[in-house]
Amino acid sequence: MDRVYIVLAAFGGGLVVALLGWCDSKEPFDARKFGGSAIRALVAAVLFAVGYHLTSPVGIIDLFFAFLGGAGVDALGNRIAGKFGNGSFPLPSKKGRPE
């Protein structure tokens, strides 16, 4: 059950960063960009849960670090994806797709 809390904290951190980024951009909501952030947050959450060594019960500080880790992975992934021209990575970009 402790791993579930770690997953939820890391996933929540990634989603909070995605929502704060959208609020800061003052652009209309783009589900494609948010979906990419949600997938990156989910990957970060799973990696945290798999790599987390549960030698003691999970405390509030562990959840805080998982939250920050999920937020950091999404923020870093978003910056890298934006530099390569696809801010919604791992979802395909809109370029080259018929509308």
C-alpha cells in the first residue's frame, strides 16, 4: 500500500506542475499538451514506486519528495520536449496531421 501512496504523490506532483504551467501561459486549455504531461507524470510515478526502497513505513517527508520528484520530471520533460518542437511528447504533434 505504501507504493500506491508514492505513485499518487508523484503523479499528483506532475499534474500540479502541468496545471500551474497552463495557468501561467494564459492560453486556452490544450488537452494534447496536458495529456503529454499526464503521461510523463504517470511514467515518473511508476519509476518512483519501482525504485523506491521501502525500508520503513512511508512518512510525510517521503510523500513530499515523491511529489517534488514527479513535478521535476514533468517540468524537465516538458522543457526538453519543447526544445525538440513537440511540447505534447509522448503524444504526436499536430504538425503533419490532417485536420
